[in-house]
Amino acid sequence: MRITSQMSMNNAIQNMNNSLERLSKLQTKVATQKQFQVASEDPARASVSLSLNSHLRTLEAYSNTAEITRNWMTASDNAFDQLENISNRATNLIERGLNDTLSGSERATTLASEMKDLLQEAVDVGNSTVNGQTLFGGYQVNTKAFELVDATTTLLDYSGTAFTPQVVNYLGDTGSMQRSISPDQSVGMNVRGDQAILGFLQNLSQAFNALKQNNIRDTGDPLTDPLTLQSTLTGLQSSLKTMDEYRTSNGARLRQVESTASFLETVKLETKSLLSKNEDTNLAEGIAQLTNQQTTYQAVLEVSQRAISALSLFDYLR
């Protein structure tokens, strides 16, 4: 077959275009430090990257859930710690009230006033929130878990004067919020206030009433004994034991979440490392390839220039 000048020129232009295209791809590869830009450039690597990215997104979702759960349970533990401090102070007040040297007036004024403050403080702690959501109200995260309101009936204080006691109501529900923190692991995030805290708050309220009425020790009368300082001390200790049980359970689940969160972080790092190995280019190697391709392109330009310059005037005029 006869090779014409026109054919030589066309081949030269084709070679220049091919060389320039390879040079452009290498420049992009070095600039982005990625092995490929679109899946068609390396289908095998692209398939692996898609799988790894999907796995990484799943890990991120579980990791975010674990972090939210950890924050919630940590806030719950902090609330339990505050309630335990309140319990210690309330116990001290009751023990002071059981001292026979105190007068009824002192119990009904000084000690009862302090107990009322502790009751209000405990209710506020029971309504603790995290990120604007109530901790102990079950599914009712947008409303308070407890309220302190006046009772519908009055009682008589130590001097025979009527006073209106306060009662604690639970406003939440029985919802238990389960959170998936890994493909095969789910954990209960919340503690129900009606189970863990309500009894404690009610005992504080009864202790206030007993101080106000100057009811000190059990008498064997079922009408008065539930409101004595002695009986409320026993009830307070019992409710504190219940709170400790729920706090221990919350702590155990919190350790489980923290362990899982740590494991998820490790797996995420490993997945990102695999993704980097699959996608990222070796910069030194990429620069070397780019330099070689630039040299090749210059050579192609020089050779093509000679081929094009060999064309006759008639070839130019066509």
C-alpha cells in the first residue's frame, strides 16, 4: 500500500492527540492524587471503591448513633449522681429531724423549708435534658418528665394550721428507646423516670410533710406512720437503692456503647485505609510517569512537525 503525505499527516495528528490525552490524564491523576476519575477508567477499582464507600457510610451511621446514645446515657448518669447528692442531704435533714432536742417549730420551719428546696431541686434534675430532649420521660422527650403541684387536700401542721402539701406527678410514658449501634447490636438508651426516680421524689415529698406536721417516729397507727420521719427515712433508703440499680444498669450499657464506639472507629480507620490504597495514586510514581509522558509528547510534536512540513503545496490547498 502506498503511503501518501496526507496519510502521514493524519497519523501524526492522531499520535499528537493520543499523546496529549495521555498527558492530560496523568496531569489530572497527579493533581487529584486519584487513580481514576470515573468508573470507566478502572471498573475493577471503581467497584471496590463503591463497596468500601457503602460500608464506610454504614459505619458512620452506626458511629453517629453510638455517639448520640453515649451522650444521652452519660447525661443520665450525671443526673443520677446529682440525685444521689440530694439524697445524702435529705437523709442528713431527716436524721437531724429525728433528734429529740429539736422543737416542732424548728422541724416545721427550718428543716421543712430545706427539704422543700431539695424536693424542687430533685424534680428539676428529674427533668434534665440533653440537646433539648427530656431524659426520663420515655418517648415524651419534648415535655417535662415530672411536675410538682399542690395536692387536692390539705393537712394540719404541728400547730394545727392547715397547709397544702405538694405531690409529684409523672408526665412521661413507658417507652423504652432502643438504638442500633452495630449490625447485630441494639441497646436501650433511656431510663424510665417512673421506675427509677418517681419513688425517690415521692419520699422527699413525704419527708417534707412529716417535718411540717412534726411526725417523728412510728406509733403503730397506720393513719400516721406513713408520714413519719422514721418511715420516710426507710422509704428514702429503699428508693435510693432502686435508683442505684438503674444507675448501675445504665452504666453497664454505657460501657457497652463506649466499647462498640471504639471498635467502630477502628473499623472506620481500616476501611479508609483500604479505600486510600485502592483510589490514591503514588505521588512520586505519578510525577515520574507525567515527566516521561511530557518527554514523549515533545518527541511526538517534533516528529509530527517533520511529517507535516513534508506536505506539498497541493496538499495544503486541498
